[in-house]
Amino acid sequence: MSVLAGLTRGARALMACALLLTLAALVCHAAAAPGLLTFVVCAAALAAVAWLIGFSTEVIGSRFGPGVTGVMQSTLGNMPEFFVVVFALSGGQIIVAEFTIFGSIFSNALLVLGLAIVFGARAAPDGLMRFERRLPNDTATLLFMAVFIITMLGLSENASARAAHHAVAISVVGALCLLAVYGAWLHSYLRHDIRRTADAGQLPHPEGLSVSIRTAVVLLAVAGVAAAFISDWFVDSIDAAVHVLDLPKAFVGLVIVAIAGNAVENLVGVRLAAKGKSDLALSIIKNSIAQIAVFLYPALVLVSLLFATHLTFAVSGFLIGGLALTAITVWQITGDGEAAAFEGWALVALYVILAVLVFYE
């Protein structure tokens, strides 16, 4: 009961709901329930777990600042994508693996970021969502690095150049380079954030959240692990569900699986932005984008060496163009440290257009 100490009655009720939905998802998966039922239950369980992660994130953010909190939350929030891609690669489903990775980038950079800007701008007195400029610009730099290697390798394949025959070796070297740069950036970014938080003093504890930091960390870790398992069960139910719904496989990977896997960022980032916590919201969303592009993707390239199916940076021209234009658009909108509601709607509209293209592709 010590873990529940300090929680309001409403928070305890929501936590109980998250637990019940997680157990229901487990039962549906273990009992081989109809795919559509498992699909719906797992989606609801993901949303509940996302609330729990958001709750814990706010408490931790009052102690460590937006940078450290964003890295912690995005790391746990991206666990579902990691497991989904690993399971897909072990089963030889390279298309599912690729579309899940890129779908996660697109959903975070366009849909989630767009909605966060819309609600963040509405919460601001003057209608402009403001945030520190460093993270958006750093994220753009990291994204452009990923765009560079993916574009160059894609052009090589389309031109039937000699380098195209060594896509695996080139991807491994590129993955190591991306991971090294990401590590160097992360070290610098966290030091900057910790120093800035120390200069500002102790941040105000979120209103109505009286649990301890230790309790919040435990809840965050448990919720992150739960999200990974629920996402796996969710993916297992997709084939049967889409058979009933009659949806294209590419659309499922790029849109449905990506949105489900990023349910944490979807709810947490938008919720924090709506409460006027722009820096924390942007930290969670932007860190997730950067992690997927230059940490998760390269790490999965290396992990794929353990399987018969290898993941590389050689992808279709459709994905190359989408990633390049997404990087440019996100940098243009957020690089100046402020964004209006119409810019958020523009990002959401681009995501809708992309989803429709994938549906008919």
C-alpha cells in the first residue's frame, strides 16, 4: 500500500482500470480470443498504460527537469516499437519492420507533434506555444543525419551502383556512426538540462500529485514494461483484425501499428501541452523522434545481424521522400522556438495525406 500512498481517489481508480485492462489483454491473448476483440482490448489497455506513464512523468519532471524526464519517458515509450520490429525480423517480415519504424517517426513528428502544438497554442495566452529552441534544432540535425545515409544508399540502389551490393555492411557502419553521434549529443544535452534545472532551483511539484519520486519511478518502469507486452499482444491480433476490417498491410504497419506503439507519446505529449507544459511536452515528443531515427533504427540494424533477415538503411523511394520532407517541415515549424495552432494543424494534415497515400499505394 506504500506505493499508493499520496494518490488521489481518482488516480487510484485510473490505476486500477489500467491494471484490469492489462489483465484483460493478457487473458484475450492467452485464451486466443477473436482477433478483433483482442485488438480493441489491447488498444484500450495501451491508452490506460499511457495515462500511467504520463502521471509518473509529471512527478519525475518536477525533480529532474524536462530534458532528463523526456529522455526517460521516450525511452520507455519506444520499447513497444523495439519489440515489434524484433518479432517481425525474427519472422522474416522485413516490410512490417521497415514500415513500423518509419510509421513511428511519421506519427510522432507529424500527428503527435501537430496535436501537441494545437493544444499548446490554445493553452498559451497569446496563442503561441513557446519552448526552448535547442531541442528542436538538435532533433533536426539528428534527423538529417539519418536522411543522409538513407537517401545516399537509396540512390545507390536505384542507380544499380556497386555500393548497393554491400547494403548490409554500409548500414552497419552507418548505424555505428549514428549511435556514436547520438551518444555524444545525449551526454551534452543532459548535462545542459541538469545544469539549467539546478540554476532554476527545485521545480514546483505538480498540483494534486503528492506521490514520491521513488514511487513515480517504479510506476514509470512498470508501465513501460507493460506497454511492451501489450504492444506485442496487440500486434499478434492485427492480422485477424485487419482481415475483418479489410485494410492494406502497408497501411496497417505505417499507420495503425505506429499509432498503437506510440500511444504513450500520443496521450502524454498532447496532455502536457494542453496544460501549458510546453518544454516537457516537446522534450518527450522530440526525444522520441530522435531516438527512433538515430538510436532505435541503428540499434535494430545491428540486432538484425542475429537473424536471417537483415534490416538495412536501403528503403523505398516513398519512405526516403517522406522522411526527408518530414525532417525539413518539422525543423521549419519548430526551429524558431514557437508555433501557432495552424502550424500544428498543418502537420496533422500532412500526416493524413501520407496515410491516404499509403492506403492507396
